[in-house]
Amino acid sequence: MFYRLAISTILLIQTLVAGAITDLSSELNAYIGRSNADIGVAVITDCGDTITVNDHRRYQMNSVMKLYQAMAVMNALERGGMPIDSVVTIQPSELHSDTWSPMRDQYNSENEILIPISRLIEYSIQQSDNNACDILFDHVAGTNDTDRYIRTLGIEGFAITVNENAMHQDPTLSDANWTYPSAAASLIHKLFTQQLYAPEYQDFLISTLTGCKTGNMRLPSPLPGDAIIGHKTGTGFNDLEGNPQGINDVGCIRLSNGRTYAIAVFIGHTDTDMSGSEQIIADISSIVLNHIQH
């Protein structure tokens, strides 16, 4: 796993000189300046360098929230002495029909469903299932629990106050779950580089994130085939003109040479379509990759 680096590997990591960091910051600023979009970026390298652009702005988390939630769930399970395969009982009324939910489509049951928490996390993280997310909020760690726990990790500059169903009932509530890019990058960096939980919990969550099935055209797009990425995407509601807003991706990447870095890209507002929004994230991912690997 990412957080188990051999000492020899750490010693081989070459520190980026100040000039290289300045070059990366300049290139990111130039690219974002040319884009007709509101973009926030944060990058944390394995050398301890942090580069941010527009980090003073609050960006909607959207489903990036599910990363924060999953970490709070791991904490709740570990503190309660519960295995990740502990089973919860879901009522049909908890499977809302007006939201993205592969789990609902698969079970499609009028009877109560017994499902392991581990499977709910996989649905939530890997397929961004909104019903799975809210069931975890209701049965394991609520929005307040999640917000409070993440702050115990030393992460500030974010807020989680509403669940997916509330946002679908009133899309303006999406602004209530917000983050600075640096907070999101710091959080996933901690998960992949520090021992936060017992191995059974941490290994499971990292493995789940590396199996993410959404956003393949975002951060993962320019990565070489031997790179490993664990990431969580977020996608907001369209604006009045039908353009996607709140298009995000937060990940931790390990290259074949051992270099590791965390990256968060948040697009607040843009007049491009989904393909164009995802290309922006891919372009930024490519810029960072080129600086890290050279």
C-alpha cells in the first residue's frame, strides 16, 4: 500500500528544487488563467511541497464528500470494534428513486435488504451511489459525525452538513458541503501516507479508492499504465444553461519510480460541457504529472 514505503525508496526520492515548484505553480496559473472556468487546485508532493491555485475559494464537494464520509465510517467501525463486513438492514423506503444509485437498480427489491457495510462503501466510493452514501450516514456516521471526525485529523477549511437526498430535494444546498482544494488534497494524502486505522480498515479503504470506476477521463486520463491512483470524483447539478457545474476529482497517485503525490481539482463554474470539464481536469493532471516525473 502507499503508506508502506521502504526506507530505501524514501531515500531515493529526489527533492524538487524551489525553481521546479515555481515552474509548476506558474504553469498551473497560466493554464487556469486561459480557461473560461473557476478552477481550484492543490498538489502535495512526497517531498512536502504544496502548490495551490485559488485555494481561498469554497468549492462544492458534491460526491467528493463520500471520501470524507468513508474515512469517518472506518473510524466508527474501528472504535466500535466492528468488522467492515458488519451487516445493516435497509428498508425499501431508503432506496430513493430520483437519484443515481446502481445499488437500487441491482437489488430492486420491495423487501428489506441485508447488506455489509463494506459493500455500501464500495457502492458509494467506486460508483458514487447516492443511496449507499445516505444509508451510511443514517446507519453508521452522520454528517455531523463525519465533519467532526475529519477535523480531529487536523483538516480544516471544509464543511459537511447535508446528505445527498437533501441536495437532490434542493440543489442550492450543495453549497453547504464545501471545501478548499488544499483540505481535500491534505485529507487523501494523509490516508495514503499515514497509518490512520488498523490495517484491515485502511487497506480496505485504499483498495476501494484504487478501484474507483467513475471519472476515468479526469485525473487518471494522462497517467501511464503502471501508475496507481486512488481517487474520488464529484459531479454537481447543471446550471440554467445546462452546463455542468461542480466537476471535481481528488486523488493520490503513485508512479512506477516510487514518486507519490496528492492532487485535488475543483471546477466551480464553467460554460463548457461535461467532456470539456473533464478535459480540464485531465490537462491539469497532465501538467502536474510532467513536473513530478521529470
